[in-house]
Amino acid sequence: MAFNSDAYLQNQITKQYVEPPHSSEQVDLYGEPFDMDEALMKRITASDIAGLQKMVKEEMATYEDIAKAFYNQVLLHHDSRAVITLNQAVISEARKLDYLERHDPLYGIPVLVKDNIATTEMPTTGGAVYLKDFMPKQDAAIIKRLKAKGALILGKTNLSEWANFMTTKSANGYSAVGGQAKNPYGSFDVGGSSAGSGVAVAKRMSPVAIGTETAGSVIYPASQNGIVGLKPTLTTVPQEGIIPVAKSHDTAGPMANTVRDCYYLLAGMETLDGLLADRRLPLSKYTFGFLEDEALKDVYRGEDEAVLADFRQRMAKTGAGVQGITVAPEAHRLNIVDVLKYEFNEGVKAFFKESSQPATLKDVVAFNLEDEKNRSPHGQDLLVESSTQTFTASEIEEQVAHNQAVAKAALDEAFQHVDVLVTISNYATTLYATSGYPALTLPGYKRETGEPVGITLIGKAKSDMDLLHVGELIEEEVLRFS
């Protein structure tokens, strides 16, 4: 979750760079890097997934070399606070792998995983001191799928604690366990809650990383760190084994430096309908609707309209249809906070009920109160409010149904006229978060200060593959030289 007003962003800068708290519970990630040729390491960390596989095939590198290079890169940039834990077994796992003529694209490829996703070889903390030593009994469903395809789990990434639903006074990218993640482009908001995944990909600590989204938590940090991020259609990616915020919103999503690598990671987490290569329509066959809602314009920053105008002009030059469009105003005013508070409380209770460390939000609140300076330096008002809310299941079910109906109706009406909706960053979060529709953000623009800002596309329900296809065309034909 994130917002974009100037006051909000300035407050974030102060918290992240001027007065970041330091918890005595913070994990410091130090270690000796592996000895390897510097030129080889640079070539590996600069490569995409296809390039890495080509290097192994041509015997220019081994999977062990690849694992060592990214492991070293994490240690080299440990001050960015992107990664909480490294998998100490990843090198030995990579050493066992030989190149196969027929293999999944993720075979032998290191993947970083947000630290609210269960892994058996490393703790799963959610950034919270309460869970600092929590070792899940089994991997999350998506981790099982990735391992079955031969992917290597490199480590766990930092996040806004409890996926940014701990306090309204939080700093994006801060957790008591992980510390404050830093934007690689300067003293800019790092975004949240998948901040560590965004920073790690931008700093080439891993070819790809997994984030999770409830309302903007993949799209916003991807935009802020200048990478690609996909929020998939709700329910298409298995959620079992992921610490929840709200079941009616939550999904894991891929983050990468290219759309193609985002696709590879998505294919590793869910069963896709066909191949990206099967999509062949050119941009000229699509119509793009640029959202012009006052609710969005009201929170634009100084350069936002210029960015959108430039992108619209570039898209028109490809032969694509472009037009302005608005959606029903009520779709921007939906109440999701009550839903999140109720589902967060119930979801955490259910998630940890059968675990090795049973927990409720009330337990967490009481634990934090024993040492607020180190366990909850930014406060915990959302934890308190969620743990004491008095909504009934039927009330929340009605609210969820209402939110989904309004958001879907607004988007479906827009999609009667255009194929893809266009905005920037996470400004239209409420639309795709409540509808469950997919969103993809693409890098390509920076503000005058050097702060990245992503172009965000919203697609129809279950159009994830089409959205990735369109995104890849835009990446190659429109944004590559921006």
C-alpha cells in the first residue's frame, strides 16, 4: 500500500534517509564473498535469464558460478538492506546441476523471495521480531513449484513490516528485522511493501525476485526502483504458505529487469495458458485508454502529466490506438481498509494456527509493547486496530462483494472501448486491487531528480499473458531508448 501526495513522500524521505530507526533486533548481513573472476561476475549479474542459460550451454559459466556471482552481489550491496537472509546451501545445490538440453528456463537460476513467503531452509519473518526465528514446516506452494522446476532459492528479501499493514506511520521498506531498504537511484521513496525485492532486482542481486501485493505492493516498489513488476489476476497464483494480509486482495507477483524474465518467473509459479511466444499481435492492433480521472490527477506530482503525454505520443507513433478515458468515480472511493483489517486479523490467526509458532495479532501487539523502541519504532496502530476490530464475517463479505462489483463494472465498461488502460506508478491501485484484475508496470522514465517512475498497464481479468505480450512490445519498441 502506498500513496503519492507530496507531503506523504516527503515524510517517507525523512523516515527512510534522515531519521531511520535502528533496531537492536536488526539482522546484519555480512559474510565472505566467494573468490571468482571479476569480469565473469559482472557478465553474469548483467545477464537476463536467457543469457545465463546461454553462458552455461556454451561452457562460459556453470550454475555454481551463477549462484556465487549473485550471492556475492548481495554481500557487496548489503548496505542497501534489500536482503534479510541468504540460503547457505544455495552454492552446493547449484554445484549439483548440469546443463540439460531440455529444461525449464528457471533451471539453475537464483530467485530471491519476499520474507513473508514460507521457506523451510530459512526463517520467514515478515520483517517482524516476533517471527524472527519462525521456521515453517513446509515451503509455500509457489516455492515448491519453483524448486520442482530446478530454480535455486537464493535468499529472503526485506519488506515493509507485516507487508505494510503494521502502522499508518510506517516507512516503506522498513522492518525491525531487515532495517531500512534504500532506493538505488538516490534518496527517493523505495516503495513498499515489496521493497527488498525491488531493490535487489535493480541492484542485480538476482535475475528475478518474488513480491506480494495487497494494494500496490508489487507495482509501487517496481516503479520506484526502475524495474518490471506484475500483479497477476487474483487467485491465479497459489497463496498457500504466504503470510496473509487480505485473502480478497493478496497475490504473489514476479519482479524482474525485463518483461520476458517476469514471464519466466510467473510461469514458474502458476500454470499459464499457452506461451508468451504464441502472442503475435503488433501494438497497432491494440487500443490504449489513458486514464484521465480527476481522482488520479488530484494526486499527480509536477512531471506526471508530461510523462504520460510523452508516452502517449510515442504509443501513437507505433500505430496503436490511443485515447483518453475515465471510469465511474465511485470505483476510486471504495472502502478497502475495513476489509483489510478484518481479513488480516482472521488470516494471521488461521495461518499460524497449525504452525510451529502459533500467533495472533494480539500476541504480536503485546510482544511489541515490551520493547517498542526495537520492535515497533514507527508504532503499530494498524496491528492494534486489526486485532480489536469488531466486524462480522457477513459484513466483510458484503463489503468485498460490493467493492468487487463496483470496480469490475467500472473496468469492464472501460474495456468495451479499449484493450488496455494506462496510468503511472500505483495511482490506480484501488481499481486493480479491488477488481482483482492484472497490472503491469514498466520502467522507462525518470523525473528530473533521477527518481524512476513506471508506466502502469491494467488489463482485463485473466489477461495476464496478453498484458505481458503488450508490455514486451512496449519495452522493445517504445521504452528501450527512453
